[in-house]
Amino acid sequence: MKGIRVRQAVESDAAEIASVLFLSFKEFQPNYTATAFQVTTPGDREVLLRMKEGSIWIALCNGDVLGTVAVTRKEKSLYVRGMAVHPNGRKKGIGRLLLHHVENFAIANSYGRMVLSTTPFLASAIRLYEDFGFKRIDEGPNDLFGTPLFSMEKILTPLKRARKGHKSIHKWG
């Protein structure tokens, strides 16, 4: 994670975010329906719309955007979406760094849990989510325009919030 920093995305980052999303999921395109792939890899305009719906962060290394993650409120939960790491940035801890950033945001904003939906064929992402403390749940959605999905959650208990919040201030704040 040396030399990698995370910052909130701004409108001028939309094209790079769209590019990272597309390049990150391109190898999996045959597993998606056409519509599901299009929704998973939004273009610049859709990224700008997502910025209005919630927060988006990018991970940078030497000025290059190598990762992104977006969040939005979903009832009383923080919904994690649009998480991607550029193929050139994989195996460098960028996904974990982005998840730590999202968790710190959730804790700082008093969310009780984080939720996400993913496809069963994204094995590396699923391992990352499980290693980070996410567990599969029976909540939907169960598909994205014909592509299978399942949901995961990470409960942020008051004790975890206090303990992790303290660490987060020093490590990520």
C-alpha cells in the first residue's frame, strides 16, 4: 500500500472512474448479461449521477486512478457499490484500503452495518469481502438483469465502532 492514497472523487474524475470500472470487469464480461455489464460499468454521466446519490472515492498511485468505491444510504445501512481495482493495481492492497476507508466513513456516520451485492463468479472479490468480515445474507437482490447476485453484510457493533474508530483516526484519518 506504499505510495497509494485515497481521496474523495470529484466531477473531473468521472471518466477515469468509468475507465477503471470497465477495465476491472472486462475479463468477466461473458458472465454478465449485456444490461448487467452496462450497469456494472457505468459511463461518465452515470458516474456523475452516482456522485449525487452518495460518496465515491478513488485510490491513486503516482497520479493514476487504480481503484474506486462508491457508497449510498440504503435504509439504515451503508450500501457499498461500484468497487473496482484496475488490473494493474491488483495484489497491492488497494481493495482492502478502499474497504477500510468505507468502514471508517460508516463508523464516523453511525451506520450499524455495511452491505453489498456481488456476483458468484468474482471469486477474488468475495475472498476479500469475507476476509474483511462480510458474511453472506439471504437479502436480495438475487439478480442484476439476469446475472446472479448475492448479498453480504458486515455488522458494525458499538464495541467494534469504538475500537475500530479509535484505530482509524490514527491509521487513516
